Amino acid sequence: MKKDIRDISQEDLEQFFSGHNLQKFRIKQLNEWLWKKGANSFEEMSSLSKDLRSLLDKTFEIKSANIDQEFVSSDGTIKYSFKLHDDKLIEGVLIPSKKRVTACISSQIGCSLSCTFCATGTLKLSRNLTHGEIFDQVFKLNQESEKNYGRSLTNIVFMGMGEPLLNYNALLKAIHNITSTSGMAISPRRIVVSTAGLSKQIIQLADDGVKFNLAISLHSAVDEVRSEIMPLNDSINLETLRESIRYFYEKTNNRVTYEYILFKGINDDLDAARRLAAFCRISPCKVNLIEYNIVDGMDFEKSTQENTEGFIEFLEHRNIIVHLRRSKGKDIAAACGQLVNKLL
């Protein structure tokens, strides 16, 4: 079977080119086609000779993630389904605002964490995405952003399908090519990786000295409540998570963001706000409060306006930076927690 050329190490590529008496600078040209121009086939690589393109095509393949369908929301959000080489489907979203265009990116097909409020959590994990498939989503959504909004992506959030830190190596390889000057050259400060709270991987991120931003899907600062809505908390409780966040901040000096969906009658009262404020004392942080988006078959309800305003006021009086995130793309099931492809 042919190997995906994007999975071949630079050392192995050098050996391949040397073994076929090919000049080394051709590798640089090849990498430019793969990571700067986002080529989906060797035939597109016009700066390479026909013989070299033919050799590459006989030896390798490019397993691309290609746009299959798009769904446009009344608020301008666009959801895309991507078809992969094995006919599996994933979803990515373009979210426009006055000053930004944000791409929401998937890292896995399905998810193994089974958070009870998330549509993706109802799917079994099929497989991890390759770093090439992750990269393709960003590259192609950037093209779609230019086509639909007349501007390039300003921000990237890994908040789509799957738990990014359970696909750690592919995630970091993809981000390398997204941020590298030999790739898309997008600043890592414009990238947010969101995790449900995998403490060992958070520590590894710190040790690896990552430059992108980290967001924690917290949703409750009470162990009993968090375990009910996020089964992961049974094995990685809040104290374990707290220690990993403290370590991350000490090593990177990067402020984390806590994502907190407000559920009516579950985590939206002042006692919940008090517990969250106490958790926030770990390190400098900010809190993104998120409106709950209805998912068929789930019994959760959106918090009332009164409770939401009271929650915000409580946190702000304790000098915590709070932002209420208004969901976009709800009418096309593209909002937070709604990504699930029926054809998966």
C-alpha cells in the first residue's frame, strides 16, 4: 500500500530523494506544495518535473480531507462536512464576526469521552485524524473564508469533533505546519486548543513549551456535578486538573480560559459561581460563559437570563474576566456541542 507522503519524515524523504539521485532542493519544493499551497495531488505540483511527479504518484499518495457539503446559517456561519480518504465524514465551521473569522476544527472522528450534553459525545470514536487531515481543514476553511467573507482566517479553535489531546502528536504536527513560515504562517497566539481536562497531556503541553492558547472545558467546579455531566471527571477529578493547570501556567506563563456552559438548575446558581471563582484562583485566567444549545434527545435547558446575569455579576465583582459567548449557527446545528454528522 502507498504511504501518505505527509506522514513521511524529512529524514526518510531525504533518503528517498537521494536513492533516486534527485536534487535535495526538490524536497523544499515538495514541502512548499504540501504545506504552503495545500496541494491535493502530485499533478498540481507544476514546479516539479513530470518524471518526478510520476515517481511520487507511483510511490506515495496524499490522503486529503475534501469539502463534501456546506450548510449556511442565517447569521453567516457556514458548516462544512469533509469527506476523508476512507469515506468517513467530519465537520468544521466558519464563524464570522465584525473583526474576525474563526475556524472551528475537528481532531477525531467521533469522541470517546461521552460528555452528556454534547452531540459528538453520542458517537463512538472511529479513529484519530492524521495531522494532514487536521491541516486540510484549516487550509480549506481559510480558502472558503477568503471566498465567502473576503478575508483570511484570523483565529482557529480546536473545539470541533473529538478531544484534541487524545490525538496529541497529530495535533502538534498539524499546528506546526499551520504556524510555520514554511506553512500557513498563522500565529500560534491566534490558536486555541480546548480540552475536557486531560491532566497528563496538559503537563506535556507545558513541557513541550507550546505557544498556542489552552482552554479547559470545565462546566462545573463541583466534583459531583462535573462527574454527572462529564464522566472523565471520575478518573481526572478537579484537584488533579487543578495541579496540571497550575503547572502549565508556571511553565508557560500563559493564561488559561475556562469554558463554562450554563445549564438551568445544574450549574447556574450563585453557589456554583462561588465555587468557580475559587477554582479560578489557581492562576490568571478568563471565563467564557456559553449558552446551552439544544441537542435532540438531551434533557438540558438553557439558563435563565436572570441567573446568567447574576452569575456574570458575581464573577466580575471578584475581578474575574468574563465573556458571555453568544452561539452562532444554531439553525444548522453548527453551534457549540451540536457537531454530529448523521452520515458517520
